[in-house]
Amino acid sequence: MRAAHAVIVAWLLSGIACVCSGATPASISRDEARVAERMLPDAELRLADGRLMRLSALWRERPLLLTLFYRHCAGTCMPSLLLIRDAAAGSGGLGRDFRVLALSFADSDTAEDMRAQAASLGLQNDPNWLFAVGRTEDVQRIADALGFWFRRDLATGQYDHPTMLVAVDQGRVVRALLGYPIAAERFRELVWELRGSFVPYYRLPGQSWLRCFEFNGRTGTVRPDWGMLLVLAPGMIAILVAIGLFAYPQRPAAHAASPPVRASETAVR
Amino acid sequence: MRTVLAFLISVAVVSPVCAAEDEAASTLFQQKCAVCHTVGGGKRVGPDLRGVTDRRETDWLVRWITHPDQMLTDKDPIAVGLLTESGQIPMPNLGITESQAAALIDYLRQESAAQAAPLPAAATPATYPPPSLGPIQRFSLVLFLALTAVIAVVFSWVAVSTRNPQSLDTHRAYALRRVFLFVTAGALLVALVATLSRTPYAAARSHSDRIVYVAARQFDFIFSLEPIVAAADLATVPVVNHLELPTGAAIEFRVTSLDVNHNFALYGPERRLLAQTQAMPGYVNRLRVRLTTPGRYEVLCLEYCGAGHHLMRTELTVK
Amino acid sequence: MRQVSAITLAWIAVVALLFPILIALGIYMRTVQSGHLAELQSWFYPMMTLHGLGMVGLWFTAPLACVSDALQRHVKPSATVSWLALGGTVAGVLLLLICVFLGRFAAGWYFLYPLPLMGGWPKWSAVLFLVALTILGATWLVWSLDLLRAIAQRYSLSQALAWHYLVGRNEPEVPPLVLIATVSLIVCVAGLIAAVVVVALFYADVFGGIKSDTLLMKNLTFFFGHVLVNLSMYLGAAVTYEALPEYAGRPWKTNRIVALSWNAVLIIVLLAYFHHLYMDFVQPEAVQYIGQIASYVSSIPAAVVTIFGALMLVYRSPMRWGLAPALFLAGLAGWAIGGVGAVIDSTITVNAVLHNTLWVPAHFHTYFLMGLVLLTLAYFYHRTQTGAQPETRASRWMIMALMFVGGYGFLLMFYLAGALSVPRRYALYPPEVAYGASYAAAAAAFAAVFLLGFLLYLRQLWKRRADAATAQT
């Protein structure tokens, strides 16, 4: 009997759970919040194809999703990269709104290692995925700015480190996600944040042709658009009309006095 | 032990079934019906649909769901009765097909059965006593009444003064006017400086603890944790049905509209208007609030949006 | 005094007919909100629309008719255009009646895009509404342009705007009426052009399926509405400048300060409209600040020049009291009080908790009902005095008392309910704000008292007309 009650209660609960699915709110942990708004230092990086690029050149072109890893990681690096790869493909915007930069923090890694890593993920020909290495002190500065730590375990040769994915817009950290695995909703939210730390409007299909202003989510600038002209036009046109109306007629001499007020008009009774 | 096992088995069995079957019908309900109807949550713009599958014949329901406008034109007696009950707000034709209607009816039957134990009615008394005045409102009202009294006194005094006519000393009058000008301009300047620094607009680089997306539509508010840009997103974006927020956190509401202009107005547990922003189609307004008092908060629509404007509301809880 | 012209009499008749009906609609609205008349509740929003459009339209055209009448002392507006204006207005009103009563059009007098096209009423009623607006807009634009043309026949633009006073020259003498009328009419043209753009974009959506940007439409709509309502107020002030001195026995002339103040108003009124969009956080922050600053500054010319000027005019003057000057003075007081409520609400941080509560109708009903309406009624009374017996003190006090008690009582209910966060434009109040119903019931009663006062005024006016006719024969 008690078991039957338990089943009914459980069934009711799972029914409610179904209705309320997806209601787990994403929150920002204190560590993630601490990283937000920080500026990343610039550095020279060597990409997988051997090119030398400045980090600032990369972030100037398009916002970056930056993650730190190393080639011979036996821990969460590879699963994490796989997760990011799938999430980025699923969320949309890869290439258009952001690119992914996977930066190695191990000083033993080379450009060749980066090529191998890309190949192992099937991303060797994807121009929106960048794998890079840097000079030890540069990478250390970047890691310090992000509050990212890594410790070599001399016994195993492996590094202890957290998992971190950071959204970088014009060198500024917009949002950070810590921990593995990253929930899909949090990733999607990150991408939305990257599209502009504030989205002031959505362009719906078949939508309006005249706006007051254009907002560039990437640069955060507001530029007046043709609609603004429509708002300013009525006042300007009215003034022009007034000028035109008053310029046209032939008037008697300018200093003609107004006719005297007739005395009878002031009397009431 | 057996209880735990039973629970685990139930969850394992019910959840996938729940997920698969419910997903299509519940999404459809969310998109088309939840605007005006609840199941066991009370009357909204339209009646509570709990038990409706027991109250009405299935084929009447199918006809009503697919062609409510036709049934009203044909003067179906039940339809006309419903129209009167709703205050002349007709159920619109939502383009629902017969198979969709059948799925919805099954969903309604299921939901009603799932709520076999009647849910306790929301503890809302029929009317509340008037709330106390909020600080800004109190200040505004007092200031207004005080200045009105001053105006009334001055005008009355000037009117009464005509009993003793005397020619006007223009110099003194202009001097007084200059004083009046400086006093008024000074007061306005002080007020400008004091108030312009405190606007509800989110500062560019400031930070909020939580972001909640709100989509307004005739006549409903939808909370979600991801942006809802168009009505089509309702099928894919997870919707939060009972929003709970932590006390004292800085919340950012990102408000948009799916059809006409609405307004997201937050009333606190003391039932005073705390903050508001417009909901405009094609735009997102960010409203930053810090909700420091735990309790039940109401959201009302404060921009006229059609026949159901005064019925458009939702709730959230702060704890 | 000049014989009152037929056209002015016709406008008085229009007000006498439409104003009680529109007040009755308002009483109906507050009665429904008080919880009564449940069977007629579904007409609330259509009647709200008609009440808003009707009142705004009526109290724009009536003061403009007064100004047109007053201007005839100085310039020659075209009689044809004046009659066309009346005809066009009546035609527009008829179309509005059809689309509201037959089509249940209920977009509110704001007609904020895209609600007129998405409100559940038939498409034809929305189209008819747009046609009505087109007719009214075209009529009023022609009327305004004709009045400007008439002024232009006699004054150059710099004279009409009294710029020579700014540099200390008093010749040619420009009466304040002409200055204020010029400013108001230029501003009116601007507002009507904005309305033309809005209506054109509406047509583009209805017939061409071209969707417009909602923020753009909102800016244009509120620019038009704000400008129209404010210039109506100025028109009332213009006839006050013209008529009140005759009772006070003192002149009220243009001087440097008056010229400066009204030229400033020309610019400020075009910028202040942003205060309607404070709660649209997507507006660039700069224009929100401009809105508050302009709104605050706009109170200075009104208070320091017009209101103080009127008080200076009346103070210890050999005032010939009667119903007309009493109404002029009362109307100015109402304008001042409404202005206080408006300036308070135009503070952004206050607006955040008062926007779209009943405080908003509170302030605009104040400077309309107890401001502009009283000024216009005063002018009507003033113009129908020829050869007539003055009213008895008893009837004058009765009319004033009923209008005061009824009017200010009605308004107080709005202010109190607004401070208590009761929303505006709600047909019924939900449980959380159910206390709003008792304020609505009291307001309906007070409004009925005001209506009684107005009907007594009409009776007095009719008696005057009859007396004047007998006196002439």
C-alpha cells in the first residue's frame, strides 16, 4: 500500500517535473563574475599553420571564444573541446559572430601539435577555429588576467587546471564559463552576449525599412539612420513653410501701426 | 527501499513518455492557448480548461478549437454563452488543424487527470485594501498638493485684491517677477541635478546577477532564460512557468514584445509599482532592478494593447 | 464690440453639442471602472478611443476657432477656409463615430502602431479611422496655413515673431495674440506633418504590407500628439491675452520678455515630447535627458511670463467681474496646477513609477478640463456679450462652484489613484488594484457635477444670445 502511494506521488512529481522542465536558471558563479569586464593583454601567437598573429588583430576582426588547453591532456581538455565544437555548430553564429581560439598553455606544445589537435577534432580546415601557442611569459600573462591557473604534476607530466571558456569582445572579457561540462543553455547565452553585450533590437524577417538608429552590437555604437530624418523633418519643414508663407505677400509699409481699438468694443452694456 | 525503487521506476518510465508525447502538444498549448487559458490555474482571459474534456463533447471541442469564428457566426449557443462570459472577447481562429486539436484535447485530458487532487486556489482575497504610498509617489503627491494650494491662495488673493483698485507699480512688479524667475529656475535646476543622476537606464558597463528574458504578447507575459525573438521561438526556447528569483540579486529583465506595444510593470509585495519598462516589438528594453523584499510580485501590462489589456498579468516570486 | 460672427457661433454650437456627449462617455468609463454597468463593459475601449479623439480634436478646434475669431481684429482669415474647416472637422468626426460604433475600433487616441492593425476589430474600421485622420489632418493643415497666410499679409515673419521687441523696438506694435498665434501655428504645421508621415506609413502597412519601425512610429506619434495638445493650450492663452485686459481695464502688450518667452516656447515644445518615451529604454539616453530638461524649462515661460503677467494684470485692477473674466482667471489657475503635475511627472525617476498610472490622465485632464476648457468657454461668453444683460451673481457663482467642485473633485480622484499605482486605461481593475474602483465611482459622481455646471453655463449662454438678439431688433 505504501509503495503504491509512493508510486502515485512519484508519478505526480515526475509529471510536474515534465511541465517545469528547463526551468533551471543559469547563474553566474562568483569566480565567473570576477573575470568579467577584464581586459586581456595583447600577445604574439603562433597559429597552427605557422603564421604569427597578434591576439589583438584576432579579436579586432571578430569576437573570440577563448579556451585554454594543452595537447597531451588526459583530462577534460579533449571532451571540453568536443563539447565546444558541437555547441558552437549547434548554436549558430560561428564565423559570423565569433570565432573560437584554443590556446595552449603548455610550453612544450608547438604549432605542429596544434595542427594535430585540430585534425583530431576534424577542424583542420575550419577557418573559424584557431589553435595557437605563445611564448611562455605571454601565455602566463593571459592566464593571470583570466584568473586561470595551471600546475604541472612532475610525477605524471600532466597539468592540473580548471576548464574555462571566455567570450572576448575587443579585448574585453564579456562573460566567462567555468567548469566542465558546460550546459547548452549557458553556451547559447554566452553566444548571445557576444553578439553585443546588449541587443537593443532584433531584426525580424520582413521587418521595417526605416529606423531611428542602427546599433552595432560589436562596437556598441549607435548611428542615426534614415528614420531619424523623418523625426526631424516635420519641425524643419514647418519652419521652411513659415518662411515661405511670410516671404510671399506684398505688405504695406513695415511700420504701419495697428488700427486703434474702437471705444465701443470695450463697453459691455 | 521499495519506495525509492518505485520512485526511480516511475520516473524512468514516465519521463520519456512524458517528454515525447507531451512535447508537441504542450508546445502547441504554450504557443496558441496559454495566452488566454490555464489548466487548473484559474480563469484568465478565457476560462480555466481543467476538466473541459469532461464538460464538453469531444467533437464540439474539435470544432470550437479549429473554427471558433465560424461557430460564433453560426450562433452556436454554447459559443455565444462563452462570449458573454468572457466580456465579449471572442476566441480567435488560430489556424489549428483537426489533428492538432485532437492532440490538444488529449493533452488537456491528461493535464486535468494529473491534477486529480484539486490544486489549492491561489490565496488571493477578492479585494485588497489600498497599499501605502511609495516614497516617490508620496513625495510627488505632497509636493503637488502643496503647490496647488499655493496657486489657489495666490489666485484667490489676487482676485480679492481687485476690491481695492490701485494703479500698478510696474517696477516693483517686475522686480517681483525677477525674484520669481530666479526662485523657479533655481528650484528646477536643483531638481534637475538631483534627479538626472538617478535614472532607471542600465549603465553601460554595469553588471547584473541574473538575466531574465520577457516576451509580451496579447495578452500574456512569457519568461524565459533565452531570448524569444519571434513567436516561432516558443517552440524551441525553454519557458519558465514559475519564475523564482533570489532576494537582493540584481536582476536584468530584457523585455520585448511579439505583437503590439505592451509594458512590463513590476508591482512589489506591498502592491506598489516599483519599476517598469515598455515592451516593443523588434526592440529589447533592459530593466535593472534589485528586489530586496521577498514575496509575491505581480506584473501588469501598463500600455494599452487591446481588449484583454486589463487581464494581462503574470507573477514572480522572490525568496 | 464686434458682432460675433456666424462661424464662431457655429463652433459654439459644435462644442455645445459634442462636449456633453464626450463628458457622458467619460462618466460611462469611470462608471464601468467602478464595477457597475457590467453588461456594457465590452464597449469600454471603443468609448475610450472616441472620448480621447473627440476631446483632443474638439479642444484643438474650438480654441483655434477662438483665435481665428480674435485675429479678425487685426488680420483677415479667409471665411471660405473657416467654413471648410468646420465642415471637414464634422466630416472627420462622423467617420470616427462610424468606425467606433459600427466597427468597434478601439486603438485608443494614441493609435500606437501596430495596435490599430492588430486589435481584433475588422480591417475596414481601421482603414476608415485612417481616412478620418486624413480628412481631419488635411482640413486642419489648410486652416493653419490660411491663418498664417492671413498674418503674413500684414506682418513679416520677424514682426509676427516680435523679434524687433528683442532688440528694444516697439514699432510696429504686435499684439501678443498675433505672436502666440504665429508660434502656435508654425508648431501646429510641424505636428500635422508628423501626423501625415504616421498616417502615410500606416497606409503603407495596410495596403502595401510594408512594416514600419515601431520606435520611429512612436516618436512621430508622440511628437504629433504632444505638440497638438500643447499648442491648444497656447491658443487658449492667446485669447486670454487678448480678452482679459478689457475686463481688467489695463493693457497687456508685447514687450521684450513676452517676445523672448514665446520664441523660446517655439523651440522647447518641439524638444519636450521625449518625455513621453522615458520608459522606452532603447531611446538614446541623450534624448531622454533633453526631454526632461526641455520639459522643466518649458514651465518657465508659462509661469513667469503668462501666469505672472495675468496676475500682474488683475492685481488691484479696476476689474469688471463677470463670468468671462472669472473663467479666464480660473482657467489660468488650472493651467498652472496641471503644469505642476506635468513637470513632476516629466522627471525621469518619478516617471518610472507614475508612467501610465492614473497620474497621467490626472495631469492632462487638469490643464485641459480646468484650464483650456474654461479659457475657451470664457472666450465664447466674452464674445456673446453684445447688448446682453450680465448674468446674475447667483448664476455666476453657481456655474463656477459646480465646475470647480465637480472638476477638481474628479481630478483629485485621478491624482490619488495614480499615486497609489492604479493603472490607466483599464476597463476593470484586477484584485491587486481593486481599490481603484472606489476612486472611479467618486470620480464619476464629480464629473456629473461638472457636467451640470457646464449645462448651466450653456443655458446662460443661450439666454445671452436670446437677449442679444432682442436687444438688436
